[in-house]
Amino acid sequence: MFENILKVADQYDEGLAQVKNRREQWLEKYEMVRDHLKNMAAYLNQHAKYKQGFFVDTLFAYNEDIMGTNSRLPSITFRTGSMPMLVTFRNSMGEKKAYTEEGFSVSFTPSITGQIVAFLQPHYSSLDKEPPEIATLALINKPGELTPAVVEEIITKGMEVAFQSSFTAMGSTPEEEENNEKKIAKRNPIGFRKHDTTEKVI
């Protein structure tokens, strides 16, 4: 009599089983992802021409109400250090103001459903009016199928997109930007204005 209703009710059990299965898969795989990212960071720190620094962080879900963590929901972040923008201002008091660009980060973060979402936080600096939006690089429905090759592919994609958000990539022309689907680049003027001590060139 209630067979159809029972089928609908049983979807909860099936869904919960999928969530549990995905979470268990991630717990089995996250150390591989972390270790592979650490090896990648060590390689880049040794061989990359520009040394902004590459780092790997392991974070855990945190509840602010009780200030507690959940060790079964780890998140792994591959990130770079900040970069000086080679712009420094000085005043008559000897004070200095220099600008730096924050590094990018790619995070492998579990969702409440057990899927793993790869997020990119692009570069940004205090010259930006607001930080750029976080971009989704990948949604991994089956964490158990994560391999080193897949991790490298996601990081490579993230770095390519992140570079376009950096001041170091902003030398491209508008024509080049139109053909670049991965760009996040934006140009913010520094805000030059006349100052009494500015020397006049005749």
C-alpha cells in the first residue's frame, strides 16, 4: 500500500550512504594529495626562477560556536607567498609605504556532501578595490579516483588562471586579453597627482 512512499523515503538512506562513502574515500586519499603537493612545492622552491615561495597547508573544518574542529573533514591548500610590487612611496618624515601582491592559493576542500571542490583564490593587492572572486577549478564527485596526475592538472590550470590575475601578467595588450579565456586581469591606476615637490621638466 505504501511501497511508492517507502521508495522515496529510502532515498535518504541511499544519499547518506553516498556521502559516507565519499568522505571515507577522501580520508584515504588526502594524505596522497598533501604529500604530492609538498613534493611539487619543494621542486618549485628549488627550481623556479622567481622565489615567491610555495607552501602546503592542511586545515580542518572549524566550528566557531564551540571552537572545535572536525578531523574527518581535512582541507589541503597549495599557496604562494606575497610578492613585492616594486612600488614604494616616501614622505618627509622618512616613512615608507610599499605595496605587495598576495599570493594565489588552490584549495582541495570537502563539501558537506562529501564531494571535493578545488577552489582558486587569485592574486590581489591593496590596490584592488575589492578582492577577486574565488573561482571553482574542479568538482570531484569520486575522491577515491584522485591521482597525482589529476592533482597536477588542477594545479597547472589554477596557476595559469592565477598568473593572469597578477600584476606580472598585466603587460598583455587588450587584443591579447580578448583572446585569453582564462584571464582575470584587471588594471587599477596607482593614482598619480601633482605634488608641490614634483620637479618640473622643461
